Amino acid sequence: MADLFPAGSGAGACSDPDQQLAARLEEADRAGRPLRIKLGIDPTGSDIHLGHSLLFRKLRAFQDAGHIAVLIIGDFTARIGDPTGKSATRVQLSAAAVEANAATYLQQLGQGQDPERALLDFVTPGRLEVRRNSEWLTGLDLPQVIELLGISTVGQMLAKEDFSNRYGSGAPISLHEFLYPLLQGYDSVQVQADLELGGTDQKFNVAMGRDLQRHFGQRPQFGMLLPILPGLDGVQKMSKSLGNTVGLAEDPLSMYSKLEKVPDAVVDDYLTLLTDLDLAGLPQNPRERQKLMALEITQARHGEAAAAAAQVDAAKLVAGAAGSGAAAAEVPEASLAAVNFPAKAFYLLSAVGLCTSSSEARRQIQGGGVKLDGEKLVDPNQEFAGPEVLAGKVLQLGKKTFRRLVAG
């Protein structure tokens, strides 16, 4: 936990359930009432990564302690887009795109899967509510919207760092972006949250929920903020836009291979934030500590057998990069069925899904980051006549991503 507010001090604060979370918990326990723990997610993409999972792990901890997880799918707010951390207005998504993303989010969180490896408990009755904020936001009329707008001021909005930076630099701020924190805060009113979880970059939005609950005559929620997970580069936060993520849906080998190459400086952060291991009992050797972290996180997602196999295969790939190791390893497959031959190298990478675009593929090849069966590809325009010259070979992107090419 990075922050908890309010954290009242002074005479009487320790016993005040509106100033101390411990007092709220004790009050709820005496009344036999579980707390309602809110976490909102905007399905603006199709993947959840390990950086997001910190919040879900904490939400699961509250579930396991007997409280109610209120997971809000921001299907309405996602169409505005959270301005937090953005230097420009976000592109608004269609309702269909948001709903498709929401379905993949729930699947990645464990809906319909083995409860032992699910991030959230979807099984125990009374432990999870999944709500979409379109339930209450779609029906807001103009007088209600005006009421919400009257609760905050332009000064308060511009005090938000992201808005302040954009305003100071002359970057445009659309009026609908000011609505985002108000609508997100209104979610807390609708679900009567006792506590809201968020990252440290969400304090403004969580505090807005408290303000709105007070306005509507409710007891204000507590805010619990969690640290931001460093990305695979060990410097910037884990973010898909920065390309430094590990996705929850990634195969075991890709997940393990990425994690075992995390910089030493952040290995303990990963162990603390993503596992339940006691750091004091772990090996002091940095490489062994790194491999144990990678194994533990992969195991939590994919199971012991799959994680152990991934560790063995990753070692084979490293030891036999010239071909023998890749041949012996169990590498995820990529189909050549959709590739139009003859195919140039840059097109091949995007066609099998290793790069998001041909331009990115060109950059990767020119930067020396692509190998085919251990041999570096140097010419983005190198041409392959047909699938028969590629089938069975391992295409490698960077040090962490491997795909065995198959004809069908």
C-alpha cells in the first residue's frame, strides 16, 4: 500500500469509522456487515497486464477476508477515456468495442476458469458484484449532469496535474474530459462504496468519489492507493503504450522469458507486489532470485507444471540459440496460414502477430532484434518464397519472445 486516506489523527480519530479504516472494519464486524470494496476498470483495450494485477490481487485479499468486491466495468466512462497520465484528449471508443474488451477482461480475471489461478473469486456466493456504470450513467438527464458539474470547480479540475500540465503548455482540454472524474466518482455513490482501490495516479479520482458521496448524503469512502509497478525496462511504469508489459493472457514461455530478464533493481519490487513470498527466505544470488520470481509469477497464472516447463524451455532457447536449443524447446506456435507468399521479412513479422505494424517490424529488424532459428535477420526486405522454407523454424523477437512457425 502506498497511501490510505483519510488517516485521521488526534483525539477520537482512532475510534472514528469515518476517519480510520480500522475503526470502519471493527464497526462492520460488530454489525456482521462486510465492507463494499470498489475497483473500477475502463476496458479501453483488450489486455490486462501484470501492472493492473496489483489492484486485483488486493481486491482478492478483501474477498478472501469476507468482504464484497464491487468490480465496476466502466463501459460508459471508457467512451470518454480517463485523462490521467495523458497529454492529449483520448480517442473515444464505440460501445461495441468497449463491450468486446470487457468480455476479454473478465475472462483474464478468471471468469469461468480454475478458481485456484483466478485473480478474483467468481465462485463464492456474495463475494463479487460485477456492475457496468452504463446502468446509471446512461440515464442521467441534463439537470443531473448540471448538479454533478456544480459539485466541483474549474480550479479544482486544473489542480489535477495532467490538466494543469496541458493547460500550461497550451494543449487543448475538451470539456467532456472534466466530466470523467465526476462520473467515476458518481460510481461510488451508486454502489455505496466503503473503500475504493486505485493506483497512486488515481488519488484525484478517488477523492472525487468521497466528495460526491458527501454531497449525496452518504458516508465517504476510504481511498487505498497501491504502488505503480515498474515495467520490464525497470525505469518507467508498466504500460502497453511503452511496450514494457507482461500480459495476463501471455503463454507461459513468453511470460517466464520476459520476467527472468527483468533488471535486478526491480526484482524485489516484483516479488513484493506480485507474489506472496517472504523476501527474507529467498536466495541472495541475484540471478537465482530473478529466476525464482519469474517462476512464481508464471506458476500463479499458468500452474506449476506449465511454469516448470517454461523455465526448462527458456533455458534450452538461451543455451541453443543457434538451432539445437530451439528445436528441443516447446515454443508457442504461430500459423503461416494467413501469410501471403512470397513474403518479405518485415511483412512476415506483422502477419504472424509479433509486431503491430510493418513499420514496427522494419525498426525491429534494422535494430538487430529479430532472429530466425538463431540467425539474425538484417534485411527487412529479405523474401521467403513459401511456407515450406519457414515451417518448423523459430522466429525470435528480442530476448523474450519466441514463436515456432507452422504451415497450417
